[in-house]
Amino acid sequence: MYDNKISIEFLSKSENEAFARVAVSAFVAQLDPTIEELTDIKTAVSEAVTNSIIHGYENREDGRVRIDAALIDDEVEIIISDFGVGIENVEKAKEPLYTSRPDLERSGMGFTVMESFMDSLEVYSEKNKGTRVVIRKKIEVIGQV
């Protein structure tokens, strides 16, 4: 059962990546995260949204990116979905330094960054139907050990 939940959807414009970061961080603020926890979450969301825009829609600005975020006790679950081209091989895409867009000088570290900043990362994708990234992070409650 969720303590609280939001859903937002926006066009696949690069300008909306900053909006996504701010919206999710404002929502997560209810759990009173540390600055470091909030920065980790914002970074992971930024990577996921950027992946949707650049890879899912190949920089087309008419696609839709959806974020569903939920607070469950002291944990946040964030789902970033697109309805773009999908990922042919998710395991390959998760390898550090792998990029499907070397022409854009991409670093290929998006999933690695998400994994390192969050407690868990799951990626579901279907060719020509889109990708769903599920990230979770437990927020340390001050005063609890």
C-alpha cells in the first residue's frame, strides 16, 4: 500500500529533464531525505529521462515520457516509462560504456549511474513499444539505526 503517489507525463523535449528532476525531488522531500540522498535520486531520474529522450525517441520531441513515483514507508519507487523504440538487448545496454549512440559521443554510463545511486534498478523493454525503468531507494530515517 502506498503512503503517497504521483504520476506526471511530458513531451520528450530535453528541457523537460530538469522539470522531471525538480518534480520528483519535491515529491520525495516528504520523506525528509539528506541532501546526498536527494542528489542521488535527482541524478538517477535525470539519467533515466535523458535515456528516454535520446534513445527511446531518438531526440524526437513529440514522444511522451511518464514518471510514476510512490512513497512506501521509508522507500521511494520511481518508474520512468517511454513508448519509443525500446531496447533490443537490455543486458548489453546495462554494460558500462556501452552506447547505442556513439555518434552523439554518449558515455554509455546511464544505467551504471542509476545502479550506483539507487538501491535497485530494473529495466523492462520491448522493441518498438518502449522501455520502463524502475528505481528504488530507501531513505535513512534520522535517529534510527
